[in-house]
Amino acid sequence: MIKKIFTGLMVILGISLGITFLPGLWSLLNLSLSSMIDNVFVNGVIGAAVFFLLSLIFGNNVVRMIKRAELNLSGHSSDYLLFGSIGTIIGLLIGVLVSIPLFSLNVAIIGNILPTFIMFIAAYLGFRLGTTKKDEWKKLFTPKNKRQSEDVLERKVDDHHHKYKILDTSVIIDGRIYDIAKTGFVEGVLLIPNFVLYELQYIADSGDSLKRVRGRRGLDILNALQKEESIRVEMYEGDFEDVAEVDTKLLKLAKMLDGVVVTNDYNLNKVAEFQNVPVLNINALANAVKPVVIPGEQLDVMVVKEGTERQQGVAYLDDGTMIVVEEGQHYMNKKIAVVVTSALQTAAGRMIFAKPVHMDRGIKHEN
């Protein structure tokens, strides 16, 4: 839609410039054209055709710039945009007032270029003053009694507070991001790129029943995130047509928007770290919040299967942490008390080693 509007505006601009400047161009080139060619209609068509071709050449770049500007603006608060706009308008007015004496001069550079430069600088300074001092401007228009109460609660928020959290396919299918976002531990805006949505749709339409279930689960999670009023979710409609891999597109988008990639893909995590792209790994978060166990602590567990080593049994805590129980094969499908002997942290998660409590007591008794 944006591209069509841009093309239409370019065509209108081409018609206007063609009608205005092409007659002078023909005269400058000493071309004596007949009235059948040198007329308003033909000049307008030529101008429209030229600018239509320019819109085809530069259209994609302009659309990307516009979408990037939209995303950057939507990441700022309404106060920032309001005072920035007011500051820009005031700066432009000051620039025009300062430039009035220069317009009357007949010197080309001083009369035309310098006023434009002055207005541009004044508008930029007005925007900077409006945005950087917005808290002070707000206080000027706030009643005194309310201002005193707000001063007590005033706090500064770091700029990184509003960073985009760009979700990849794996973390959407995983589903835990919904619960994490709902609790409020993820601040800012959750950004869903269109190419991630297309990949989810492709997985949901797969002939493989397992993939189809995973894809549909991911789409359900997206719908749940969008319906949750406390969670800010936005779509990114752009794409990187020169890149085929979705993971590479995610990293390029994160660099472009200075955002954070949210994933549980180990390989994507490593590549992002190598390219200095910030990453939030859901698996790392899950491991960090698992309960800490120390050697000597007692747990009640049920041995559910045999271990890889002789006489070992395997049990699991409620959060999925695996416990390797020494001599656990003798207690298959039984709930027993065990004492922790050691814990091992791996990239896949935490693994706990334990032995039955009565074995520990027996050793103490022998000593």
C-alpha cells in the first residue's frame, strides 16, 4: 500500500514538473518541436513516465526507510513525539523569522541556500530541545500541588527499556514466552516479523502431522499474545529479499532496529553472540530460575526408568530436572527419599546426582 501511494505521488510530481520545466528544456536544447509534441499533455506524460520509472527503481528503498521510521517513532512515548513536534515547529518559525532579511538579498547563495540551511538547523535544535527537556516542559504545565506529588515518584528510565524484543519461530512454538510476557518480566514491544509468521504458516500447513501441530500451536500462541491487553505486540511487514534464511533475517532486523532477539535455539544464540546481537534465551532463563539444590539436601522422588550406567535409576523433579539415582534400579516406579551428592550444570540444563537416604545412613553407621 505504501509503495502504491509513493508511486502515485511520484507520478503526480512528474506531471507537474514535466508541464513546468520541459518547455524550457526544449528551448535550452534548441529543439524546435511541433505543437503536437511540445504541449501540456505530452510534457505531462513524459514527466509522469520518467518519475514512474524512478519510483520503480527507488520504491523499495523508500518503503523500507518509511517503515523503519514508523517503527522508531512507535517505540517512543507520546510525550516524546508531542514535545518533539512542538519544538520542531517553533524552531522552523524562528528560522523563518531569522531568514526574512536574507530573502530580500539578490545574492543567489545568501538569498536561497543559506535561509534553507538556517531553517533546517533551527528545526533540528527545536526538536532536540523539545525531546531532551520534555520533563521540564511538562512541569511548566502541571499544577503545583500535582507537580510536588509527581516529584516524589519521578524516576529515570534507561533508553534500553523500550527495545524491541524480536521473536523467532522456535520461541513462539515453545509457548513459554506468553507466560513470561504475561507476568511482566519482558518489557517493551514484542515484534513479530512477517517472515517469521510465514514460516509458522508453512509449518502449520506441513504434510508431517508433528510439524503441523507445532505450527498451529505457534499460531495459537501469537493470537493469545495479541489478545492480551497488557502485552504490546507489533508486526514488522518488511522483508530482506536478498536473504533466504529466516535466522539471518532476524539478526539483520535486530541490527537495523537495535533490538533483542528472543529465542530458545542454541545455534542462533551462538551466531547472535558472535555478531554482537543481544539475545534473550528462554532456556537459559528456565535454567536460571530452577530451584538450587546442594549436596546433602534430601528430596522425595520417583524412579521412572533405568540409567545409562549399571544399577542407576532416573527420576525427575516437577520442573523437569533429571536426577540420576545411584542403585536406583532396585526402586523402579517407587517413591523414595534420596540425598543429593552433586549437581552438574550443562548447556542442556541441570543434572543432579543422588543416592537413597538409607545408603547414606548405612555408610555413616559403618564409620
